Amino acid sequence: MNDFSFHTPQDAAAAVAAVKKATEGKYLGGGQSLLPVMKLGLAAPTDLVSVGRLAALRGIKVEGKDLVIGAGTTHAEVAESAEVRKALPGLADLAAHIGDAQVRNRGTLGGSLAHDDPSADYPAAALALGATIVTDRRSIPADQFFQGLYQTALAADELITAVRFPIPEKAAYAKFAHPASKFALVGVMVVKGAGGVRVAVTGTGNGVFRDAGLEKALSGKFAASALDGVAVKADGFASDGFASAEYRAHLVGVMARRAVAACGG
Ligand SMILES: Cc1cc2nc3c(=O)[nH]c(=O)nc-3n(C[C@H](O)[C@H](O)[C@H](O)COP(=O)(O)OP(=O)(O)OC[C@H]3O[C@@H](n4cnc5c(N)ncnc54)[C@H](O)[C@@H]3O)c2cc1C
């Protein structure tokens, strides 16, 4: 790992200023993705700017029809929050099944969305729920935020401050987890809300996406039986040492049924 300068700014504006000033600055949330990437030599920032503990980026509250979660809120805090369990129990369950206890105690919501790992869980929730990613300078709809493998709409110095999740009528996430890392071999978030039925899929290899076929079938009847005979194509899905593209496609259907069943459908 290369040498780097470490910054502990006192507020979001100072954090953004520190990244802007650096030759190659990076925000540090929980470090659960960035530090492994640095250890592998795949990133060599000159400056790490710690944001996970900034008070302005922490916290969970219900505002009108939205659940608003600070970007620096850890996965464990989301999993254990009474507000999340009441407003969006499917999101609390998702957070409770990320990685292991250490990962959940350090990793943050903002870090997960910014990193946009193709097997991560939160991107599926943000996309299916039609969340808005709030940054230091604008609000980005989830439909525009995720742009493929590890690619988001964020500028290099843009800081996620919070995420607004519209509170749905029903929502649940089901994942077929890798037995060691717990990352999704396939994860499916199913939501029925003001925006209709939205289904987002993670883990198939090219980044999170909405599945129009599953959404259409569930819009007619929000029940697992509505997915009988609905085939998921493996086109573009990854085949690797963990699963073939065809097996992943099969799992999308199975996880979608489980998620709908968890919604009571
Ligand atoms: C063993 C292991 C198992 C895991 N299992 C899972 C799993 O099952 N499911 C899952 O979804 N994830 C899993 N993860 C990843 C984990 O959830 C990470 O916490 C998450 O991907 C990144 O969050 P972080 O806060 O640690 O971000 P960091 O590692 O600190 O940062 C990641 C990236 O986000 C940027 N960043 C951080 N915060 C912000 C911000 N507020 N605004 C803008 N950019 C920011 C950083 O600059 C960096 O580019 C696992 C990780 C490990 C090590």
C-alpha cells in the first residue's frame, strides 16, 4: 500500500474541500471496500478524508413519506434501528445480512452506494425503492445514479450526505449469498409502492438493474404465483467459479418469488 495523508475534517464542507485540494483524494467511510482495493494496489489515493464519523452524515429519521438515512450510518445501525424496522423492515433485514458483524459495524450506506460493487445489496434496495441519493451539491434519483460496474453518477469529489427512501406499501429483499463473503450471488429487491411495482437485481455481474419482465408480471398480480412461467434470460450475466450465467438467471426467479412471499404475496 502506498503512503497517503489522512484527514479528519470536522464537517462535510471541510471534507469536500480536502478532497478537492488533494492530488487524488478519496473519502473514507468504513474502509470495508476501499482499504481492500488499496491493499490490492488497485487504488493509490494520495489523501484519505474520513467521513464516516461526521455527525451531519449520521442518523435515521422519517421525514414526511420518506425514510432518510445519513450516508455515514453503518449497516449495523440500519439493521438495528427501530425507525427502519417500522417504516421499511425489508431494508433492515437487508442490512442485517451484509457481510459479517465487523463489516456491518464499520461499513456505511454511503460507502456501499458510492463503491457500487456489482454484488452489493444496498444498490438493489436504492434502485427498487426509487431512492434519491443526496450529495453535497444535488439530489440524484437512483434510476440515474447507478451506471454499471463500479460506476455511478458521482463526480470524483462529490460527497453523499444522505439517502431518501420513499416508504413503500410493501418491500422485501431476498439474496442467495456467497457462503464466505455473504455478497450476493444473486439478490432481488421487490417493492410495491407509489411508483408501482419495481424489481431490482444485483449480483449477476454487470451492476444493478431493474427487470422489466418481473415488474410487468407482478404489476398484474402481486403474488409469487404471478411469476410462474416468467423466464429470466441469462444474456450478459456472469459465469464464474461461483455460478454459471444460467444458474444466476434461475436464481433471479427464485429470489424474486421469495421476496414477494416475504411481502405476504
Ligand atoms: C468480508 C466482506 C464482506 C462483505 N460482504 C458484503 C455483503 O454481503 N453485501 C454488501 O453489500 N457488501 C458487502 N461488503 C462490502 C461492505 O458493505 C462495505 O461496507 C461497503 O461496500 C463500502 O462501505 P464503506 O463505508 O466501508 O466504504 P469505503 O470502503 O470507506 O469506501 C468505498 C468507496 O466509497 C467512497 N465513499 C465512502 N463514503 C462516501 C461518501 N459518503 N460519499 C461519496 N463517496 C464515499 C470511497 O471513497 C470509496 O471509493 C463486504 C465487505 C467485506 C470486506
